[in-house]
Amino acid sequence: PPRKLMATFPSIDPSYGAQKRSEPKFKTVQYGDGYQTRLTYGLNQDMKEWQLEFSNLKESEADTIESFLEARAANSMESFDWSPPDETNTYKWICSSWSKTLPYSNRATISTTFTQVPEP
């Protein structure tokens, strides 16, 4: 069967101030003498989440981002490729919510949260 091409987020950079969130999965075993042991679990125990803002966009750029995200959502929340601002590697992400504001005439801001997903 033909290989499915993965969608890649449009090459529009987020504004400065992007925020990365990490929450590794681990379990703690507490012993009676006050000591404890912590163990990570799961193969993908430290997936990331990015809160991004794309500020001062032209309406056409905002439309490009919104159309891209809407198309992924309409396709059963299909993941997409994206490289975080501080990295050169590309990972798989989903975006389950975003908002658009129009601060000035012909300008827009898109606020999003990208959640990393464990896919090949």
C-alpha cells in the first residue's frame, strides 16, 4: 500500500515567549523509615506540551494556520510534524484547541497548545 504522507505544520514561527511544559510519569514508593524510591514508567514517559502564540500575523498567515489545524481536527485529530523553537528535531503533535484574536485591522494572533504524541 502507498505510504501516507505526514502533514507538516506551516513554516510560520511562533512569537517569543513560547512555553514548554514537561510532566514525566513516575511512581513513588514510600518506606516506613521516611525513605522513598521513585521510578519512571511507560515507554513515552516524558511527552512535551507547548503553549504557543503566533502574533501580529497577516490575515493570510492566520488563515493558513487555522485551515491546517482544522484539517487535522476533521481527520480524527491527525498528528502533524513540527520542530519546537529550541530544537532541530521534528516530533509528532496534535492541537486540540486554539483561539484567534484580531487586535488590529488586517492583523491576527493565534494562540495554541501543541501536545506531543507517541507515534512513529
